[in-house]
Amino acid sequence: MDFYLTALLQGLCFSAIALGIYISMKIFNIPDITTDGSYTLGGVVTAILLTHHQPVYIILPAVIFAGALAGALTGIIHTKLKINALLAGILVMTALYSVNLSLMGRSNLPLINVSSLFTLINIATDPNQNAFWILLFFVIIITLLIGYLLKTDFGIAMRATGNSESMIRSLGVNTDRMKIIGLALANALTAVSGYLISQFQGFTDISMGIGIVIVGLGSVIIAETLINWFRITSVWLSLVLVLTGAIIFQLVLAVTLDIGVDANLLKLVTAVFVLIIVSLPRITFKKTS
Amino acid sequence: MIDLINVHKIFNPGKANQVNAVNGINLNIKREEFLVIVGANGSGKTTLLDMIAGSILPNSGSIHIDGKDVTKIPGYQRSRWIARVFQSPLSGTASDLSILDNFRLAAIRTKPKGLSIGVNETFKNQVKEKISTLGMGLENKIEQPMGTLSGGQRQALTLLMSVMDNCKVLLLDEPTAALDPRSAEIVMRTADELIKDYKLTATLITHNLKDAFNYGNRIILMGEGSIIKDINAAEKQVLKQNDLFDWFA
């Protein structure tokens, strides 16, 4: 049972990354691969500040700022230098690997015996339950903030940017600026996931971000399938489904491990699972038509 | 209201596929003038309109709107004066957003898009009232995504959206090209009414010579990037529809 609780907690940690991918992929229609780098960056910044005994309240802003910077960089390369978004993301992600490594000075930084988010706040005595309430609180705050943002005039303009660029430009929006802000926001959220996971698992590793984008993509795709299925137009409900997607995704992985699938095959299982989710709506659609 | 002085636009200069889209056009569009532009494909009509809107910048020459030199000002900043209706209904509206959200953006076209929620009950009623003037029954569907509407409905709404905020210039680039005759007529009539009611300066590109004849108070014929004919209001009064057809013969 503990196994599934951990999966649930990881799912909550990955909610931020899922929301980030939702913003870059669904709202801005940009495939952003910076994720792998900015996620690790979030973990790296957290680990360095924690091990240097910096006050907790500056760590989160620092992580958000670092992630936003990485995203903004991808945005600037994409919009100002007119480079394909996918390539821009790959460039920044690649560069971030070296940046992360030199920041840490080594490939792994343990966070044992440092006070983290999960040891500072004590709501429940059981560490897993404690983590659950902290993460839940965290995720609710983030979701409320993003949900509010998307409802504002700025948020509507954001959503229109990925939808009809000619329209939104004729309505007085600088789409380049909007995309840079959007990617900054998406990667800031991604970095927050790195921040949470590092403290949750108790270490930051240089390779923790490899292939992490699939976690976000998988979550968003699960959400999208549900959104299309139930014809959901509400912004709030969509966000909740993205969070649900992140948790389902982790639970599926937990089930796979639980039934005895070799851990080495986990990435393969992940890929196949995402493939199934993506193709599911099309398969059922064919049957009905 | 709009002044174009010796405006040139050359695509791919110096290359084998160089196109001289607009060759030194001088054009003055007066306040509240409704200018109709006709001309064959490739005559530079759309390029001209794009340069007024700012989505294309000219190679040389200058453009003034309302007395201000806007030659170097990017398109999104010219939205202070200009509203546009595009040829494709997809370009003028955001499909995935609700009608309401589309109207909200249009209502703050000339203003910054801030971090406050602007869609409230007052605004909803205001939009419903505006939309009901179309008589299409869309006022009860404002929460629906724009993508669920037909091309004609979307073009009509795009027109309404253009007057949601302070608008001086309305640019219409073949707004009815993708529509059936009935929808096209509704859209053109709506456009004409709005232009009169809001005292707009308007420019319409059309291939429909009947529309060119029926609407507007000035008409120009373009060919190979230049203005070939310029018919003012008085001359347009005596112009016959057949004369227009003869231009293309």
C-alpha cells in the first residue's frame, strides 16, 4: 500500500510539470523540450541552497526564477531568432546539462540531514502523510494561481495566442512577448516539480530530468483524452483533469512495477502507455463512425 | 486619415523569385471614406492592406495614420486605430475560445491585457445585447467555443468584435470570399451598417464586383502594384455596374 501512496505523492510532485506542459503544449501549441533541463535545474538550485543552509523562503522564488529564465531563453531563441521551437528547447536543454553539472560540482547531491520543506512543516506524524498534506496544499495553491491567471484578460490573450495568432496580433498583443512569458511560466512550473521531487526523494541527481518530459506529456494527454471525451470547456475542470492525469500516470507506473515488470523496462512501458492513451480516442472514434 | 506616400514593397529582392508587389503607391484615404479596392490576383491589393495594418513593413515610402507616422510601428501596436476582418474566418477569431472570451479580447483591443478578470455579468449582458443585433440567435450561445459556429456566423461576429473597442479604421480583406451568397450578403450589410453607425474609415478588398458597385464611396482598381483607376464619390454615383466589368475585360 505504501508503494501506491508513494506513487500518489510523486504524482502530486509532478502536477507542476504537468501544468507546465499543459501551458506550453496545449495553450501555446509549442512542443517544449526545455523541460528535461529546467526540471533538473529546479532540483539543482534547491539542493545547492539547502546544503548551503539558505533560508527556506528564498529557495522557492530562486527555483521559480531559474526555471523561468531557462524557459524565457527558449522563448527568445524561438521567437527572436526564428528557430523551430523544438530545436530551441533542445539547445537550451543540452546547455542546461553542463550548467547543472557545474552548479552542483558533482553529479549527485544528497539532501540528508538538511531541513527541507517536508521536515520543517509537521502536520501529521507519519512522514508520508505529512508529505501528502504539504504537497496537496502546494498543488492547490499552484492550480488556483494558474486557473485565476487563465481567467484574466492576460490569460485569455495567452490562450488566444496559441489558437489564432493573426487574430490576437490584430487585437494588439505582441505574440513574441506572450510566447516568451508563456514558456517562462511553463518552465518555472517544471522547476517547481524538480524542487519538490528533490526534497521528497532526498537528493538531486544530474540525470533525474532525462525523459521527464514524457511524464508531463503523458499527464496532459490523459487529461486531453478526458477533456475531449466529456467535451469539457471549463478552464478549472481542465486543470483539475491535468492534475488527475499526473496522478493516474504515476499510479499506472506503480501498478506496472507491482505486477512484477522488470524496472529496466519502465521507460518502455511508459512509452507504450502514452501511445495507448494517444491512440485510444482515435480507435474508439473509428468504431462509432 | 490614412496616407501612403510613395510606398514600395518588394518580396525576395535580388533573387530569381523577386516580386514587386507594390510599386510606389500614393494614396490618401479620407476620414469616414469607405474605399473599395478591386484588381486581379497578384495586383498588390492584399499587400497594400497588410502594409496599412502593419503585418508587412514596406521597403520604402511612409505610412501615416491619423497624422502619425506609423511606417516602423509593428502591427500589434497599430491596433490602437485599426480593426481587421480577414478572408478566412479562422484568422479573425480563436476557435477554441468561447464567443465571450473572443469578445472580451476585442473589447480591450486598444488597452493592455491585465491581470484582472474582465468577464463579468455586466460584460456578458453587453455582449449578448450586441450579438442580438445580428438576429442570428447567437446571443444564447456566448459560452460556446467559436469553432462550433459556421464561417458566416464567425465573420459576422468578427465584424461586431471590431467595434467593441474604440475603432477608427476597419480593414476588410475579402471578408465574404469563403461564404455562401446568403451569408455573404448578411456580412456585407452588417459591415456597411457598422461603418455608417460608427463613422469608420474603411477599406474593402473584394473580387465581387456587385459588392464593389453597391458599397463604398470610392473605388480604386489596382494592377501590377499600382493604382490604375481611382473613382471618387461623385464619379462613383454615375458609374455603371457594367463599367466595372469592362475594367476586367
